Amino acid sequence: MTDTSVSIQSILSPELALCSLPGSSKKKVLEEIAQRIAQQYPDINENTIFNSLIGRERLGSTGIGQGIAIPHCRLENCHKVIGALLTLNQKVPFDSIDNEPVDLLFVLIVPQEATSEHLELLSQLAEKFNNTELCRKLRGCEDSESLYNTIIQS
């Protein structure tokens, strides 16, 4: 990857802005998002996505507090950065740093070699989700289109 200015708009497709997803556990949420990403990117295996996300969670939770998580992983057969934004219809335990359950997630899948882009995006996302007003607006979205538009316009 040579483009150093990666933005949320460039990595998030409207199809991967998912509003009010059902989620009973961290595992179920990650399974669902792996399935949705694999539907949009058929060249990436659903099980590979899921196993990579779960593997990353085993290293330490990606729950950053205040009901927010940024699950992420690097994949060998991934050729572009992929983002997915989702809200859950109920909060799920996520082993977050503040022990609060999660209902707002941004999932990040990056190519294996994209180290600097990966870190830059994580930093951008953490900064964006530190904005309480934005998080309130995202949680208030009633459909996927408004969820997508809200994050893109922020």
C-alpha cells in the first residue's frame, strides 16, 4: 500500500455500516461481522477473518471503554483496508478496559504488510470515538444508511 492518507470514507462501504445488529456475545458479534465482510469481499475467507479477529482479542480486548470496541486484525490475503461500523441492539460484554459492555464497534481488517496504515487508522478511530457527541449520534441512528452518513460526515 502506498497511499498514506487512509480515511474512514475510503475504507467503509455503505454495505458494512450495520445498524442494530443482534449480539448475544463477543464471539457471536465477531462471527456476524466476519460473515458480512466475507459477503462483500468473497476472496477473503469468513473463517480466516473470524479466527484473526478472535486471535487478536486473545492478545487483549479491543474494547476501548465507554461502550466502544475497535476489533482489528491483519490478513495475509487481504489487498485493501476494510472497515465495518456497527451498532448492536443490546450491549455485550467485551472485556473492555472499563469493564463496560459494548454496543458500538468499528472493525478494521488490514493487509498483512500495512503496519503504518494500521496504526494510523487505529489512532484516527480512537480519536473519532473519543467524541461523545458523535458516539451519541451513531447510537441514535435507526438505519444503516443514517449510520453510514453520520460517520462519513463527522
